[in-house]
Amino acid sequence: MDIGSVIRDFRKKKKISQTQLAKLSNITQTYLSQIENNQKEPTIPTLKAIAEGLSIPLPVLLFMSIENADIPENKREAYGVISPSVKSLLDTFFSDDK
């Protein structure tokens, strides 16, 4: 799971600075930076706050952070078929904050 990169990507697409998102999420900018760089694993309440700050449902952040290694081996082929389409749809739908 690569939640940090997903948070960073959505933040940048929405043109929100780390400082702004940290303030919206009630965490420090340093902690947000550590999360985005996968140096710290955030709690569920922190993830909820970050998702709210990004105006993205938490399940979307979680799904977007799934990596191939997170999927059982016997289901990876099916995941590989549907994942790009679903991720592209979610990215398009939730990247624009207008």
C-alpha cells in the first residue's frame, strides 16, 4: 500500500500546499511530509482528516493506494485488468476540486 504517494498526488493535482493540507487536517506539516514520503503510517482518524481536507472519500484514497503486492496472488490478474480503468475513473472524478 502506498498511501503517501496517493495523498501527495491528489494534493498536488488540487494545488494545495503541504502547509494548507496539514492545517485542514489538524496535523503538522512535518507529519504530513513524513506520511507523503511513507516514513510514517497514519492512523485511520488522521487518514479521514486528510481525506476530508482533500475533499475525497477515504475509501477512494485507500483503493488508489493498493499495490499489486497487496492483492492475493490468485486474483492479481483480474485486479490488473480492472484496476487501471477504475483508478483512472476515480482520479478523473476526484482530482478536480471544482
